[in-house]
Amino acid sequence: MPISAAAGGRDAGSLAAGASVRRLMAYAAGIGAEDECYFDDERGVVAHPAFCVSLEWPVVSSLAYLAAIGRPADAPRGAIHVLQDSRFHRLIRAEEALLTCARIAQVRQTSAGVLVTSRVETFEKGASAPAVTTWTSAMFLRDKVEGTHSPAEEEPPALRKDADVTAVLPQSLAIETSPGLAHRYSECASIWNPIHTERKAARAIGLPGIILHGTCTWALAGQALIHAVAGGDPRRLRRLAGRFKGMVLPGDRLELAFGCEEGDEAASKWQFAVRTPRGELAITHGVAEIGP
């Protein structure tokens, strides 16, 4: 199915949403983030940094997004999420009125299909500066680019050239998942796709069974890094980026490898990668930036 080469630079929709206390608590609970800052409604609840995906998903799966890339509204989505690179300018706070806006950055033909990269920003309504800026890519399998490329295309920030961790003194820790995690995450994050919750749908497209959302694995890695290198303070996580590659099955015991970038005396830039029990990398080229 053709995707417009001229989509780069086009608006791809927006969505107004509220950050209710209930919604922020549910997201944190869904990924097992039990820190007090996500649940203390007397002092004020903040969103887990990775909560941004709950606001972004409805926009990048909307009719406006499909129209922007020239894809019919009734066409099967046929895409997989392959990149999440979020910069957290500040934490989202409970009861803020938010606006999430997307723009197509670039369209590229690959051997697997068409890679569509978007820039998505979430603002508090009325604010000029975003709370979160995300670059996200979807691979539309077996599709073709049609037409002439737009000169307005943007390049996403660079990731590391190495898929795995190459730090001099790497560290590792385990991340446990449970058989019901994909179902809990679907409901708590409000991100639904039947391949994550329905075995019949997953097997119909050749998967061995339901698989965990890439954004869930990404969020679990972020939560682990907040505690391992940021002193448990989510405000210090300024960027979390990685490519989604191997499948994670609910119940897998994952290995998070991480280490400082060589020569980074302030320990502000960290490499990370997530490996499955089958030896495959689930998240590659991982970058985490930690602020003071």
C-alpha cells in the first residue's frame, strides 16, 4: 500500500487531554512504579516520565495521522513501533490540561517497508514550551513510498551507533515481568492493540503468542534507570531513547545492561540495552540522559 513521500512536514493531528490523578496513578501502577510521588495526592501527584506515551498513542494512531501519510482510514494499520526517543523538559503534574500535537518528520523506504518518523510534543494548554518532546517511528511493513519527497523533512536526534552497551564498566540488573503485565499495561496506559492481549490475534500474524508493548519495556527500563543512576528522582531523567527490536513475552525475566558514556565525568549520559531470556536484544541503541 502506498505512503506519500511528501508527508514530511505535514501536521498529523492533535488531542486535548486531562492528566487526572486517577489516570497518573493508574499508569504508574501499571508499570510497577510505586514511588510516593506518583501516589501522594495530598502533596501532589506527578506523572511518571514515560506516561507521555499514553498521550501520544491516540494521536499517532488517529485518522489525521493516516490522512497525513496518505493512507486510507479503513486500511489495516500494519505497522510496528520501532523507535521511542522522549525528552522530558519537566514532569507533567496532576490535573493539568494538556495538548499533544504531531507532525510527520520524514518518510523513508526500507527493505522491510516504509519507516515513518514523527515529532510529537505535549504542552500544558496555553504554554509556549513543551513538557515533553518525542520522536517516534513506525514501520509500515511491506508498504511502498509513492511520489516526491518533501523538502521540509526533519532529522531525528542521533542515537548511539552501537546496538549493545559498550561502556568500559557496564552494570546489569534484572527486570521481572509477569504473565498478566501486557493486559494491565494496556488498560493502565490506555494503549490497546490485540496482539498484546489476545493470543488468537497474535498467532494470526505469526507471533508465538501475545507480546509486551515496546513502550512498556521502555518504561520499565526507564524506571530501573531512575533508581539505579538518578537516585530515585524522576525529575532527573531528561531523555530516554531506544529502538524496539526483539519480542518480549509477558513473564520474561529481562536483563538491563547500562553504563556511563566514556569520558562523561558528570555521569549525565548513559548507555543501555534490554535483553530477553532468549539472548535477543529487545531494546537497542539505548540512551538515557540524567540531569542534576
